[in-house]
Amino acid sequence: MSRTSSPRNLHDPTAVPVLYQEEAPFLTDASSSKTAEKTSLSFTNGLALVIGLQIGSGIFSAPSQVANHTPSPGAAVLVWAFTGILVWTGAASFIELGLAIPKNGGVQEYLREVYGEFSGFMFSWVYLVICKPCANAIIAMVFAENLCMAVLSNGSLAVWEMKVVALTGLLVITIVNCTGNATGAKAANLFLFLKLSAVASIAAIGFLAMATGARGGTEQSKVEWFAKDPDPQRQGMHLWAIAGDSITAVYGALFCYGGWETVSLDVRGGGH
């Protein structure tokens, strides 16, 4: 690296010397692009990340929440359609923001560019201290409950034992992500394959049962698509209680859809 100094007046506070020239190999455009390729998510990695987060713990916990807080199956479908439109508008907005502000950081950078440093700073702390830990805690507990149901004969553990299993799962995922961006991307690809295989197997078993005429499990629902709620207590609910139930159902569906915004956290080298 060559070091050169430009003449300046020592008494002039506005004079800035040129200390370095970008002649070192690690500052060239070629090396910078190679570094970006190694540390950035590819299109496939980003797709695996988003789909893997979409097919997550939400599909095992949110449907029951939506169904329990809606009066009929048709109302539940409308909740899923409404929240899907909300998510689509958010994803479309993030596409435009990602093209206009191609920086790592996602929402933090978008808020910082539009509203200033303070907004980005506050979002970062709220996201790191409140939003993400709470979401991870929910995901970990859902993972622990489903793992225990699949592995154990009685399908349940004590509360503290369930929390230990959840914390162990969080620790494993944390170690995987700490090993590097490439390792995390490979893990996301693996989980995507496993999740798609599980979803495909459920659909295949359903079609097979329909083709063979095999019936079993729960009885067919006697409630029509948009019939009144059969629960007498829910039929006498006040307007505010109905609004609260509807909002709870919407939040459950949005939690199930969550994860589409995470690909914007690392956009280096992404040209499309």
C-alpha cells in the first residue's frame, strides 16, 4: 500500500489530507465482489430462507387459534385471505424498498434512510430486545411440544422440562448461525427440503385416502361455511368482544405468514 500526503495548511481546519490510495489488492473491485459473493445470500438461499420461515411453527399453532376465534369455517378462510393480502402488500413494498435502498439491515435501513438515524436506532433495539426474542420463544415452545408428542409415549413433559428442550433447540440453531453465513444458508436449505417433504407427504396421504375411500379420524363438521356459531356463549358476545376475537385471529394468521421480510436483512451482491 502506498501512502501519500497532500500539502495543506496546518492552521486550516477544513483542509483534509489524502492519506491512502486504493492500490492494495484487497481494495480492488474484483476482490470486493468475491468477498460479497462469499458473504451474501444467493437467490436460492434467500428463497429457501423465506419459504422455510413461512412453513414454520405457525402452521402447527396458528390454524387452531384462527378457528377458535372465528364463528364459522368461512369466516376463518376470509381471515386467511385478508391477512394474505396484507402480507402481499408488505412483500411488494419490500421489493421496491430493496431496489431503492440496496443495503443490509432490512427495516432498520429503510427507516434510517426515510426517517433518520433515531428511527432506525429505536427499531433495532425494539426488534432485538422484544420482537425477535418473543418470536423465538414461541417457535421454540411449539418445537418442544411437537417434538415431545412425536418422541415420547405420553406426549408430554413437565413445564420446566419442556422449556429445557426449547432452550436446547435455540442453542443449536444459534451455534449453527454463529459458524457463518454459508452454514446457516445450508441449514436453511436442508430444513426447506424437510418441510416441503412433510407438507407433500400430508397432501399425498390425503389424496390417497380420498382415492381409496378410507375414512377415519375426526367426524365431518356439522357447521356450514357461514353458519352462526353453535356455541351459545359466543352467540351473545358484544361487539367489542367480537372485534377482539377477530383481531386475535388476524394476529394468529399474520404470525403464520411471518418471515417474508427477513431476506432483506442481507442483500449484498443481490442484483435481482
